Amino acid sequence: MDKETLDIIIKCGQRAPTSNNLQAYTIIYVKDNNKKEKLAQISGGQKWVVEAPVVLLFCADLNRIKRYSNSENKDIFGTSELYTVAIIDTALAAQKSLIAAQSLGLGGVVVGGIRNDMEKVHSMFNLPDLVAPLFLLCLGYPDHDPGLKPRLSKDVIFKVDIYDTSREDELIEEYNKTMEEYYKERSNGKVQSNWSEKCKQALSKQPRQKVDDFLRSAGFFK
Ligand SMILES: Cc1cc2nc3c(=O)[nH]c(=O)nc-3n(C[C@H](O)[C@H](O)[C@H](O)COP(=O)(O)O)c2cc1C
């Protein structure tokens, strides 16, 4: 990817909405192949981290505003509210970058697997306190069109005036059937699963306990 394209992607990312213009994130362009290899390992062997021509590390960053705000309200650092602000700012910047990349013909994958070992990623990139490596955005030119993964019916996630679940059972059942077909087709019949089962699988894993420890040691929580 040429420098100009990457510049456009990052500058579009910067146009994302940001709470109080705090811009509480930092993006690190990972060029070093050794670092890419290590990130792929930490993520549980996700080979696209090594293969993608551009790998961007998105970090929630409260360090910069602590240094430059001259805020006397030191207690604000270490609160859930400020942590949430940084997470949202970072996620919106990443999504805006991804949309920009897609509009230029690129494809991308978000890799949260690096949170398997945030401490290691933190030291690999010399990150200071109050900077948390959240996920990678791996970008490249797709060699085929993978198609769209079906999503929940709009009527499940979009509600008017009130949290109405009256049609959910029916709509989720339909979606489970759609996803069953999708997995079957994508795996040549090998994967027999659906959305509810995949959610169950995902939620039966042990949460990454070390994320909590890391966030405390990096000053995000007291
Ligand atoms: C925070 C976050 C973390 C993710 N982590 C991974 C990951 O580690 N590996 C992966 O293959 N996909 C991961 N994904 C999902 C992909 O980015 C992508 O959404 C998925 O491959 C499905 O593609 P689709 O969004 O086009 O349906 C993650 C998504 C999010 C939002």
C-alpha cells in the first residue's frame, strides 16, 4: 500500500467523532516483521497478521491528555467514565479508518486476539502508563470477495421508542437457520452450528483475566 493511501486512511480515522475532542487514542503502524510475527503468535496464530501488508495497532490513550491537559483533577484518571471515553474514541477511529480503506478497495480484519497478552504488547511497543493496546486493524487488497456474513434482522437490533422483544423469538429462529446454512456452505458441510450456538461457545470461554490485571497496572482502574 502506498504512503498516500495510508495517509488518507489515517486522516479519515481522525475525523471520527471524539468525546470533548480528547482524541484519546494512538495508532501504531506495525512495519517490523518480527513484531508482526510476535503479534500473530500472541493472537493465537492468526496468520493474516503476518500476511497483511498494513497492520495498525489501535491503543486507548489517556496518557497524552494527562500530560497536556494540566488537569488538577488527578482522580479522573482511573475512572470507568474516562476509560469508556477512550475505548469509544479508539473504536470509532478504527471503524472510520476501516470504512475509508474499504472505500479505496481494501479489505480489513479487526484482531482483538492481541489482548491474550496485553502486558507483552505494552512492552513490545514501549507503551507508557494509561495506554492500552486494544486490537489490530489488518488491511490489504483482497484476492477474492468473501461475501457478506449475514447479520441479525434489522428489527432485532433496531427498536422504536421502547425495548420491544415481541418478535425476537421468531426473528432469531430465522437467523439461526440462515447462519446454519451459511456455516454449512462455507465449510463444505463440516460445520454444523448457528448463531446461538456460536454465542454459547464464545461465552463459555474463560474471560481474559489478565485484561483486568493489565488495566489496573496501567492506571486505567484503581
Ligand atoms: C473488537 C473485535 C475483535 C475481533 N477480533 C478478531 C480476531 O481476533 N480474529 C478474527 O478473525 N476476527 C476478529 N474480529 C472479527 C473480524 O474483525 C470480522 O468482523 C469478522 O472476520 C467477520 O467479518 P464481517 O465483519 O465482515 O462479518 C473482531 C472484531 C472486533 C470488533
